[in-house]
Amino acid sequence: MGCASHVLRRRHGNAADAALCRASNEVGGALDGRIWLITLAGGLLYLTFKHVLEEHLYGFAALVLCVHVVPVAGLEFWVRRRHAAAYQRHRELAVTLGITSTLFWAPVMVLQLNNHFAPHRGSSLSLAIFILNTGTLWLGVFAAHACLPLRWARVAVPAMALLPLWHHGSMCGKVLEAPDVAEPLGTLCDMLSLAHGVAVTTGGPDCGHFTPLQQCRTFYLWSLAWGGVALPLLASARFEAQLRRRLGQRGGAQQAQQEGQEGQQQGGESGTLQTALLAYLYSMAAWVLACSVEALVRPALGWRDLAA
């Protein structure tokens, strides 16, 4: 009897997970068209103005057009619209492949340019935006709005983050080629150290004596770990919890639905506060991790030439 009960619970759990996955893909599928359209428009504009008109990199632009823009356009305008049922069944894989392609080419496109970081004009905020635009921003925005099932996102999002991470050394080398970049880099890291002062004063490594190259790598790793991985997973977890409650209300009694509506406002406020607190805690953990990698891990592994 106990065995049968266990099997029934497992089957019910699998059915509930399948229903949750279908509902998640339905919600996300409604947003996919907008996401892919923004991706294509942004990529084409950037490719046209920066690589073709400014740098005259016609061969590289043609390569990106053939191996990235056209396949993503095919995914959007042919697969998603003409084969909607198949797209919904394999949506997690399709979305992950689309984001992965974007994350692969975003840093490569930047590395081909000579002046991507030059227009920072001494502003730490502008420099941060230019650095984030090399991969972290794309991963964070796409993964947070993709509405991927949490089980899939927990594996796919960190794996996708490895692509921009692979280029972070070369990317920071490009950053240092920009004129007058040391001061905004230092200001940026000082602001982040101040914002995460609790973590630093309780045993975290101090990045106050980092070189500009170390500061750039530290900022890049922090932004990728926090904005590219932690925040999207936090958004996915909250989205899935809300979706699970909606499915439970549909299948439950009307009384339970009324009780859920009465506590929705209070639960939403507490959930927002909890999410904000978790986001800050994850940011502190990511900052300590980034500083530790630069101050402790690299020298311990003998990468002193990279940290000098």
C-alpha cells in the first residue's frame, strides 16, 4: 500500500511538473516574438553602424549575418510561427540555443572593434554600460524574461554564462586600450566596495589596491555572476512560484481561491521585499567571489602575470 501511495505521489508530482512546464512555456512563448525581434533589430543596427559603416568590416559582418542573424530570424519567423506545436514542445532548447548564439557573438563583435569603450567620456556609469553590453546585459535580460522552467534554467543559465566569461580577459584588455579609463574604473570599483561594505568589512578581500586590469576583471565577474546568473534565476524562481499558485487556484476549491485572493496583496508585498533582500545578498556574495578570485585564486594558481 505504501509503495502504491509513493507511486501515485510520484506520478502526481510528474503530472504537476508537466502542467507547470506547459504553462511556463505558454507564458514565455507569448513573449518570445518580442524578445527575438529586439535581438534581431539590435544586432542588425549594431552590426550596420559599428562594423560596416565605421570599421568597414564587411567580411565579418557577412559572417555574423549568415551564422547568427539568419538562424535566429529563421527560429522566430519560421519555426515559432509555422510550427508552433513543435516549438512549444522544445521551447526550452530553442530559446537556450538562441540566447547562446547571442552570447557567443556579442563579445566577439565587440572585440573586432577599435572604439567600443572609447566614448565613456570619463563616466563610470557609461563605462559600466559598455562593459555590460558585451554579454552580461544580454544574458540577464533574456534569461529573466524567457520564463524558462526553473529546473532547466538552473543548468542552462550558468552554462550560458561561461561564454562571455571565456572572453573576459581579452575584453578587459580592450577596455584598457580606451583613453582615460583608469579613473572611471577605480570609481566604479570604489562604489561597489562601498555598496557591499558589510561583506568587505567582515572578512572579504579588499580590492582597493587592484590595478585597472584587476578592477575590470573583478567588475566583469561580479556583474556576470549577479546580473547574468543570480538575478535571472531569482526571477525564474519567483515566476514559477506565482505560476504554481495560479495553477493550484484553478484546480482547488473556490474557497481556497478566495482565501488566496485575500492574501495576495500582503503576500505580494512580502515577496517583493524578500526578493529585494535576496538580490542584495546575492550581490554581496558575487562581489566577495569576484574579489577573491582576483586577489586569492589567481595568485594561488600562478596566474601572477595576469594579475600584475
